[in-house]
Amino acid sequence: MTILESAPVSTLPAGRLFIGGSWREASDGGRMDVIAPATGEKITDVARATKEDVDAAVAAARQAFDSGIWSGLSSRERARILQRAYMLMRERTEDLAQAESVNVGKPITFARFVDVNNAAELYEYYASLGHSLDSAVRETTGNTHAYVRKEPIGVVAAITPFNFPLILSSSKIAPALIAGNTIVHKPASGTPLSALIVAEILQEAGVPDGVVNVITGAGGDLGDHLVSHPGVDKVAFTGSTQVGAHAAALAAKSLKPFTAELGGNAANILFADADLDSAIHTVISAFVFNTGQFCMAGPRLLVERPLYDTVLGILAGAVPHVPLGDVTDPETVIGPLASQSQLDKVSELVDRAKTAGARVVTGGHRLEDRPGFYYAPTVLADLEADAEVVTEEVFGPVLTVQAFDTEDEAVALANGTAYGLASGIQTRDLARAHRVAARLQAGITWVNGWALLDPSVPFGGVKSSGWGREGGPEGLDGYQRSHSIVINLEQGPAS
């Protein structure tokens, strides 16, 4: 019996591709194992799609779009279907949470109340926007009547990563659907399970066949083929900066619209006037949430110098006591990293930092006494501003701590990496919060908290963290094109 079979996931499809409204095996019959990060054991296996399967999925999405069975509906009709999808996701919370927990290594409490909740709310939110997607009439100086139609782009390739499969697919699929597009979704090779459940849910909600297609399998050549495919009109990508840059270059060859949420390395600035108890809670949450595998995590803590030693002392005492371990335990906060390769990457970065002179305040090692891909939550101090572990995205439960003396120095340190996805400020000074936030190079800044996300609030990156936004009405922008229609009112009637 596999791990998944022993878990209460009731109706997971048998790992097949979802193309044109039907479940099918890969064209060559290929399968690939899915591994549980908490144990390193096989969960199940899924179809390993081929390029021919990608072609079939794109063809199904193209036929569905061109037929108008989805784009031809009013936005209100599409909204009603997305609202049904929201309700079905709520009904299947436990299926989705269990799949996300065992597949990604998420603590089950977070999978239920963060991942499933946020994903469902994205469908609800974009369903609500579907009741107000109207054309806009424009006033013109000549004797003309002008209006602007918001039209779907066409076939969207949605490519999502391993860390938040359910949320990051929903942040693409929900706005793309309400706008009238059709979709080919390629989830990360190691974390495909929730995508298959969502395909079931959308079909049951009434999304017509071919509108949403899911292909599972390895990345690399398969992803390149999807991004480059002449039948794909737009690419929505979340992943690493390196892979995102490669995908953007492929999309650019055919001038496809491309939106990307890429890597992050956010700074969390703790000023001496902050509420220290609350700030420490925020600091710890910001770097251990999802075991640090969060593009908008807070892995860089900047502390005003008078508090530097005090904060390090508090972290040394508090971090080792954050509950870590069994992802099925409702009390667990920190789970495993998602894969052996991710564990190796984090371990190697920390080892190099130690060799370069970083002081380990706590952690700094793998947890060899348990199965799976666990790494001790780690705090590093006495670092140079250009240290590799400071400037590069670690993507694990590692916090670097640096001191600053002035507001200007704090801003310079915060902006001192290639990334610009998120940032944070901990202060009781409201004027300072506004002043510093305006200077931070990031798509979103949180004050006196972290990861305060809502479907109505857009997020996304600047610099090497990508472009475009997900969430909010801004999240629709990448899935619609403006079509201006101008009518000459001086033209006489036909004789």
C-alpha cells in the first residue's frame, strides 16, 4: 500500500493526463514516481507526458477556445461556474489538503487553512469580478463613437512550481477562466496531485471539455515545448529566476505575452521602536513558513543596532522550539524540504556560509535522526552584505541577521539584492512605515506582519523577481487584451 492509499484522500484520479475533458495515459504509456518529502518514499505514480501529449492538450484548448463554448459565454455565466468550483473546493477541502500535505510536505494545518482556503477564495474572488467585466465607452473629440472591449487572449500555458501548487495554479487558472481563456496547466513534476483534483472539480462545476487541460510529467524539454508551442497565445509562469528567464526567452521568439513571478529574497526591517514580542513572532513566521520554500519569505532580517544582540539571543532561545516533524500532526509548524535536491542545496549554501565565517546562532545542519528531507531551522549572524547566503535565494528555513544604524542604511541593505518580490517593516512609527515602504524595491510590503495576503491584493516582482501581477483586478490584466472599436458617426446611411 502506498502512503497516499493509506491517507484519507478519497477520489484522487489514477495519475492520468486530463485532455479534452477525458482522462488518458501518456501517449507512450510512460509513468513517473511521486515521492513524499516527509519520508522519501513513493506516494504514487502519474503519467509522464510526451511532446505529443502537449500537442494534444494545446489542440484541445485551441478547439475549445475557437468554438466559443467558453469565451462565447457572458462573464456572468462564467462567474456562476467559478462560484460552483469554489463551493466544490470547500466541499473537498480534506482531499485537497491531504494531497497537498503528503505531496509537498506541508504541515496538514497549513495545507487546510492556508493553501486550500486561499486557493478557493481566488475562485470566489474572480467569480465576483465576472459580474462587472464590461466594455468601456470613451469620449472622443471627433464625431465618432468609441468603445474598448476587454477580450480573452486565447490559449494560456500555466506553469507552476512545487512549493504552493494549489495556490499558484489557482492564481492563474481563476483569472484566466473568468476572462474567457482556455488553459493547459503544467504542474511541477514532483507535485502534481492537487492539480488533478482541481481538474475534477472544474469539470464537475461545469467547465466545458477542453477548456482546462492538465499534463503531468518532467519539466525541461516538455516545458520548453509548451512555452514555444505555436498554439499557445500566452504564458503564465511561476518558478526560479533562472528557469523563468529561459522560458521568457523562448516565449519572446514568437512574441507571446509572458507574466512571471520568480525568485525572492525579501528583507524584514526591524526598527528599535517595534513591539518586540510581536516583531519576533513575525520574524520567525516569515522565515519558517512552508519550511522557507516561499518566494515571499523573509529570510533576511535587518535589525537596528541597539537591538541586534538582544534579538539574536531571543532567536537562539525561540527558534529550536518551533514545532517540527510529522506533517500529519496539527501542531507541526515546520515540515521537510520538498526534495533531496532542495535539501542538498540548502545544506551546501549554509556550509559555505559557515566556511566563510558566518556565526551559527542556531541550527545549521540536516536532521539525520529522521527519515525525509528535514533541515534544522537556522539563524546566521556576523555576515558581510555581499555574502552568498545573503544575496542569493536559499529557499529553505534559513534566516540571516544583519545590523544597521540609520534608515538610509536599512533601505540600502534591503534593496541590495537582485530580487524585489516582497519586503517587511516592523515599527510603531506610522510616518516611518510610509516613508520606508515607498523606498523599498518590491512588489508588496508588509508592515507589522508578514504574508498578509488577500485575493483582492495584487502581488508580483520587480527586478529579477519577474513582472506582471497576480491577485486583485490587476491579476486580470495579463489575461485580457484591449480591442478598441471606433465608429464614424458622419457616415451616411447606405442608399
